[in-house]
Amino acid sequence: RELAKGVRDAVNERLRAAEAKLDALAEEDLTVDFITRWSEEISAVGIQSLRTQRHAQELAIKINDKLNDEAVKYREIAQSAFADVEADRAADEALRKVQEMKEREAKRERALEARKKRE
């Protein structure tokens, strides 16, 4: 009887030790599973952040391209307007010179007529 009780106690002790080891392994397994899921979530957030950053960079490039296109258009418009202003100035200058030439010619003709009258 004592021997059976000792064997039973030893078996129970081994059973408790085995259960404690299983509990520890289960706890480790849960911890590893949690850490794995957590690292996957962190990785997913990192990947999403990279995607968002890449998308923002692509949008910035598109916006800069559009702004450059608009700047080229406005520069062409400004150059055209400047050319028109320069052409108007040149035309005004040419008209002024023609008017001056007409006035000199008219003055010369009057001087010639006055000379003819004196003669």
C-alpha cells in the first residue's frame, strides 16, 4: 500500500510537472502567436505608409508637371503680349517718323513756294 501510494504520488508529481510544462509551452505558443500577429500588423502599417508616401510623391510629380506646363503657357502668352507691345511701339515710332517727314516735306515745299514768289 505504501508503495502504491508512493508510486501514485510520483505519477501525480510527474503529471503535474508535465501539465506545468504544457502550460508553459501553451503560454509560449500564445506569446509567439501574438508577437507574430503584432509584427505582421506593424509590417502592414509600414507597407501602407510606403504606398502612401509613393502615392504622395507621384501626385507631387504630376502637380509639378502641370504647374510647369501652365508656366510655359503663361510665358508664351507673356512673350506674345510683349511682342505685340513691341510691335505697337515700333508702329507708333514709324508713324511718328512718317509724320515728321511729312512735316519737313511740307515745310520745304512752303519754303520753295515762298522763294518762287519772291523771284
